[in-house]
Amino acid sequence: MTASTEPRNPFYLLLLVFSLIFVLTALAYAVVPVLEQKAREAGTEPPPSPFRDALREDGWKWLLGEVAAMVVAGLLSMGLDRWRRWRQELDKPRG
């Protein structure tokens, strides 16, 4: 008895990657300003950083783009699963 395995859903992997990137960006967006403030309170000015400047200015745009990418990847993943299930139903022998 051999079980036919369904191929992996590539959109699910994309969803996982986009979700990980979103979590990392959200953490950076929340934690980096706190760390900068603590450094200032300790009396040392943080060194200039283009990444921190970009995160401060455009971090919310990054988060929105990542949420949009997660939604698209999630919808594509669900759509592919439904399509595969529909094809399996069509391919089943009737009788």
C-alpha cells in the first residue's frame, strides 16, 4: 500500500518567510528606538546608522508591505490547496 504524497505548497513557504521578516521588522521597529533612548539616557549618543534612520522614517511602510505580502502569499497558498483538492475530486474514479 503506497500513499501518494501531495507536493509541497511553495506559497506556504513564502508565507513563512514573509511572516518571519514581518516579525523581525516589527521587533526592530519597536525595540531600536528604546535602545537608542536608553543609550542617550546613559550619556552616549548612538553612532549614526542609515538602517536606523530608514527604520524610523519608513518602518511603518515596510510593515504594511510585509503584511500585504503575507496576505497575498496566504491567499495563494489557500487557493492552491483548494485547486489541488478540486482536481483530486475530479480525478477520483466514480463507480
